[in-house]
Amino acid sequence: MNRRFYFFSLFILLGCGKTDQATQEPVPEPVKKTTYTNPVFIPVMADPSIMRDPATGYFYVFGTEDFWGASQGHKVVPIARSRDLTDWVYIRDAFASKPAWKAEGGIWAPDAHVINGQYFLYYSYSVWADSNPGIGLATAAKPDGPYTDHGKLFLSSEMGVPNAIDPFYMEDNGQKYLFFGSYSSAANNGTWGVPLAADAKSVADKNARFKIAAGDFEAVMIHKRGNYYYFFGSKNNCCDGAASIYQVRVGRSENLRGPYLDRDGKDIAQRGNGTLLIARNDKIAGPGHNARIITDDAGTDWFIYHGIEVSNPMIPNGPNRRALFLDKLTWADGWPAISGATPSTTAQPIPVFKTNN
């Protein structure tokens, strides 16, 4: 081979190789999500309860029994999972079949918690305007179940409290408590607390119950911050579609057992009191029945609740579309606040967790 031709050919080949490398398209970096927009889960996740699994760091949300539409069917306490409170994936229902200790009713307002190394799920069993609803308990070895039902914890008639639903578990100074209650104008109406046994599977003494809020509240959640216990409770109509005026109001106390006073110093054990935290706007109706407050890795508190999009309020031939919402919770002068005291409807910065830094 002619030497001049050989070197010329080699130059062309090497040059072509360099040209291919230079023009190769770079692999784009994955885009990190920095914002979210409400709602964060659809179609329905009513009366949400949030639990973080200490073993994996995943968040699990549990919702009231509901019909999700013809394509998705009926869910008996749906469970969804997330790493960051904004991207949720439905996993399964907590119950393969409805508990049988009550003749009729729905499984409402679950409350999930890790107790004594086990996954507990307290729940309400009720129909609308039920004269004798009750609260049950199920447990599991994993946060997503399957959950084994332990049956009835108590009925309203056994507790001597009307409308005994919406359970909320809390431990304080080594004592386990269950709080409960909903709308009623009957005698002994209101939100009540009662001590639980050490295993949290039974009531220690039904006569040891104590009242903390009036019967115009439901969906109790208590949050300890500094020297205060903060009572979060919902008022008004949860389920009137686009016309729903559900809202969350707050009181605080230096003692878990109360008295809980609002910002005006009025006792929420009397009807008509409570400081407004969040209410509807022209796009989102009925914000309420919030879960426990979650604090992210940056120290920011997050408020999780259900709401109804005014533009799409109902499942066809089914219930209200009470979707899952999320908003930043701030504190000023010892009181919680949400921007504008209403659900956000534009893009917001996502919570900060190690998995999405």
C-alpha cells in the first residue's frame, strides 16, 4: 500500500472518530421535582391519617371507606404510599373484607400509628346519623397490612358519649390515650379523651373519660409543641360537594386534658369557639379533617387534610371527591397559621426529605 495513501486514510478514520464523539448528544440529568400543586392525591382520600414507617421512611396515608368510581370500585380503608408527601401511589385496602362486629355501617376516619413496635389502626364504624356508632381496632406486622381486626373497642352506648367516632391516639408522659367524638347536641356531647391500657388494645377505665371540646367539633387531632397542646378540630358540613363549608379551628392548653382556649381566650368546650386555621376558597371547598402534622428534614411543618375541588366535586353516582391536600404550616406568636387561611391552588415548594434532597 502507498505510504502516503495509508497515512491519509488513517487521518480520515481518526478524524471521523473524533467528529462522532464531539457531536454525540449528552445524556440529560433527571429533572428534580421542586414544586407540587394541590391536590396531591385523587380521586378520594377522605379523613386522612398519616403514619411514617420507622423501618423504611415511607409515609403511608389511610382514608375513609369510599367508592372511587366505576373503574376503581369500592375501597375499604385505602392505603397509599409516598416518600415526600406529594407523590402518592395506591397500595391496597387495609381490609380484605369489612369487620363484622357491627350489623351495618362504613369504616370511617382511620387513625394509624406505630405502638409497641406494631402497626395499629383505630377506626370508626358508623352510618350517617347512627344512634350507636363505635370504634374498633386492627393491627398488622407491616404498615401496608394486611390488617387483622381485633373487633370492637367500644360503642357510644358503652362509653356514655353520643357519636363516638373519629379516633385519635396519643401518648403523653407514659400514658396512652384515645380521643374521639363528633357532632351532637345531646347530653354529654363533644370530643372526649380516655386512658388506654398499656397495650393500647382496650380502655383502662371508661369512667375515666374527660371532655375537651364541644359537640360542634369533630375529627380531633392534638399536637404537642413547646409548652402547649394544640387541639385541631373540624366544623360544619364536610360533604355537601362544591357547597361544603368544612373548616379547621384551633385551641391550645398547657395540659393535655384541657381546658383548651382559642386565641380570644374562649374555652372550646363551649360551642361557637375556636380560632380559624383554614377554610374554603373559590376553587377548593370543605378543607378539613386533618392528619397529624409532619415535620420535614428542614424543620418545616406540613398540614395534610382533605378538600373538594369546586370544578369537579363528585364521583359519578358516588360520594364527594374528598381528595388529599398538603400545605405548609407556620407558627407565629405561639399559634399555627396557613398562608391566607385557605388551601393553596398554585405551585408550592415541596417538603424536604433526605430522599429528595
